[in-house]
Amino acid sequence: MYSKEESQRIKREFWVAFAEKYPRKWVLYDTKIKDFSFKFFVDNKKAQVLIDIEQRSDEKRTAYFEKLEALKNILEEEFIKDLVFEKNYTLESGKTISRIWTEIQGVGFSNRNNWDIIFDFFFEKMNALEMFYLEYDDFIKDIDS
């Protein structure tokens, strides 16, 4: 096992290498919807691409989740197939959010042999989610209709 410092150093190198392989600006937190974001996640067991809907108001959180759920068929047929939709996902902190994600298991940032697999997965899946979002963002943002 690595020390905490060594693990942090490797993780930093991982993200720098990812940015060098795919140098572009991702949407991530710039969705123009408060507490609605796209995220990359990697540990030593899996890599994930996520949409986290974290509004404090359960009503708003549910409304955004249901908008995405209404587009699920289009999302899966035209953009990305293997998504998991979870309306009530509990974070380690105990906070309940809505989460939509895809993942690959058996990869980790500390094994440099996995990096290209993870980078390609991140690029392919996040790019697909962003293309979907940019096409349907007006519909998603309009939770009052």
C-alpha cells in the first residue's frame, strides 16, 4: 500500500496525464443549474462518470431527476447505454442526492497500466453525457413545466 502522500502524488499525476491526453474544457460544474454537476471519480477499484443532482429541496432534486428519467430512452439509444439511475442515493456523509452514473470495475489510479483504459472511458462517457446535456439542457432546466 501507498502512504497517503504517495497516493495523493499518484492521483495528481493521474489527473495531469488525463488532462494532457484529452486537453479540453469539460462542462462539469458549469451546467447553469445550481447543485447539478457532472463528475469524474476514480479510486483503486473502479472509475465512474456521474451526474449528481444535489439540490437541498427534495422537490427540486426529484424534478431534475425526473426530467432526465423522461429522456432515458433517447439518452440510452443515442448517447450512452449502460447508465444506472438512482433517485435516492446516499453519500457517505449521509446526504441524499440523485445520481446517474456509469462505471468500469477492476481498474484503479495507482496502477499506471489502467490509466489509458480509464482515460478513454472517461472521455467516451463524459463526452456522450455532455453532448446529450447540451442538446437537451433547455428541457432539463425548465422544471416548472
